[in-house]
Amino acid sequence: MGGAGLLALGADSAGATTTSRTGADPRSRAVPRPRPTPTPKPTPKVRPAPWSPARLTAVKPGEPIRHLSEFVPPAPPNTIALTIDDGPHPEYTPRVLDVLAEHQVHATFFIIGEQVKEYPKLVQRIAAGGHQICNHTMTHPLSFDGLPRKRLKKEIAEPHDVIAQISQVVPTFFRAPGGAWSPAVMDVIGEHGMLPIDWAVDPRDWSRPGVGSIRRTLTKSKAGDILLIHDGGGDRSQTVKALRTALPKLKAKGLSFVAL
């Protein structure tokens, strides 16, 4: 009896050792856990201009648009469009957004793909504020109109996809760096369903000419003008200060702002 008891104890001990090493009885089968169903991502959508239920078209296809009257349909009377280039920037974009919110102005942001990838939360804040989001290339190369077609396609197509993924807004407008257009640029943006946008009013704020100079140029704007300023690419403190006083002055002239 004593020998049988020792044999039984040894068997129990061996079984206990095996279980402790493997963490489970080797004779049992683990029941697979069901995998959680992934949450589908929303499909990016086109954000139309507030004056049109559908996408805008151009009066003169193949030419950059510099005035609101060049859209089909045209914008409402006594409206202007504020466009903002080269962001998002971690310091100046939030300050610009605060000024726009203070004066209840919706603008159009032409943003750079590399900046979009670095500051996705800022892009989402722009979209959440009801502003239009547009394509301004991936890296903002100089002499854009002289780039090889392969490089052009990369500079235009890559930010198009990045912006759509992060903002959930499909870019429908494109601005060439420095307004450097070419037939090849027009062809490639057309392949992505975008319209080329230029400007009518340029205070050259990127050169930091002074708050007064920027403000005076902006406040001379007339109905239908597309205005250009910058929230990235350098120190934009002058732009922010000028914008704070220019917006109420433009409204006092009876002008209202529309996003493209």
C-alpha cells in the first residue's frame, strides 16, 4: 500500500509540474476568442462651397481662378474669399484660427502634405471649424512649373490622399507654389478633379512688410476678390496682427466672407 501511495503521489506531482510550466492542462483545448470587429473609417467627402449644393466649375477651364466671378455658379454679391497658404504651423495656425473664430469668418486653407503628416490634429481642427481644406503640394518646391511630370504627379497626388485620410475632406482645389502654373500642372490636377486657384489680392505678408502694410492691402479688397495670406513658412506674427484688424474693417465695408 505504501508503495502504491508513493507512486500515486509521484504521478500527481508530475502532473502538477507540467500544468505549472505550461499554464494549462495539456489535455484541455483552448477555446479561441472571437476577434473584435474593426471600426470602419469614414469615407472622405467633398465639401462644397456654401453657395452651391454641388461642386463648382470654372468659367475658363484650364486657367487659374483669381476672382469669385470665375466660378460657376458665381458667389453671392458682396462676398470675398480669404485663402491661407503654407500651413499648418504649430504656432501660427492656431492663432489664425482663433482670429477667424472671433470674427466668425470661414476661410480656405491650402496646406502642405509634409505639414499635414506632422500636425494632423491641427488639420482636423481646421476642418472642424468649417473651413475649406485644399492641396498645396507635398513639399512646396520652388519653380514648380518646371518640375518633371513624374515629380509633379508625386507632389500633387500624395498630399491629395494624405489630406483626405486625415481631414476626411477630399481636396477639390489646388494652388501651385508661387502661382507657378503650366499645362502639365493643369493636366495632373485635372486627373484628381481639382480646380486651380490663384488670387487677386496679395499683401506679400510672407516678406514681413509690416502690420500696417498687410492691413492696408487687405482692406482695399473689393467684392469678388480672392485674398492671399500665409499661416506657415516662417514668422507670421505680422499676419495675425493685421488680420485681427482687417477682418472687421472689411465687414464694415459691407463685405462677407465665403469659403471656396
